[in-house]
Amino acid sequence: MKELSILLATVFFFGVSFPLETRGAIPLDKINISTKGDQLAFDTTKLSAKINQPVQLTFKNTASKSSGLQHNWVLVKPGTADAVSTASLSVGADKGWLAESPNVIAHTKLLNSGESETVHFKSPSVAGEYPYFCSFPGHAQTMKGVLTVN
């Protein structure tokens, strides 16, 4: 106990810092995804993550400025992509063409050409195939993919 008091006093007085314990820490999954230029498609349609894994996903809209194409990336629970994308049609541009839903796991905002955004989320706790898509009207039919969680 005396040793702990001395250590704490030393840390407080001299500002000594020690590395935090990292044994057993869960590493961060980093995912990068973008559009295929001016096509209504993502550059990859298959992503993967571990169960309950912290994820850092960066999405970039690589469409040309002249195209005026806006895109987002939306991850949803299995079997809900059609319902979420249909509901999103009625919310309008003010809400980024994305309906609020408990089925949405993670998403980026609507991005203009050349913009990117990084989002942080925890992957689902249940293994499975989780669909992702762009919710801008008319894009979800071709701008889609699957995040496999295992």
C-alpha cells in the first residue's frame, strides 16, 4: 500500500505517465469505401468485421464535381434494406434522404462530390450479413453491398 501511495505521489508531483494496460484490448477495424466515380456503385460490395468490434469506416464520394451526385453509406439490420430505403424516399433532402429507424446501425451524412466522412460504430453482436446501401432516391437498387460480421 505504501508503494502505491509513493507511486501516485510521484505521478501527481512530477507528471510521470505510464502506458495504459493494453493486453486483451480489441483492435479497431478500419474500413475504407468509396463510390466508383460517376457510376451508381460502391467500389466494393463485400466488407467484413468481427462481432462487437469497434469500426472506423471512411466513405468517400469520388463522383466528379460536374455530375452533382450525392451519396451516403447506410448499414442496416438483415432483411430491412428495402424498408429503410423506401421509407427514406419520403423524408426529403432536409433529412439527407435517410429515415430515422431502429434498423439503421450506422450511416454517413449525404456527401457531395469529393467529400468524405469517417464514422465510428460497434459492429453487431450477432454474426450475419448486414446490408449497406446509398439512400439517395434511386441509388439503392445498384449502390449496395454486404458487411459480413463473424
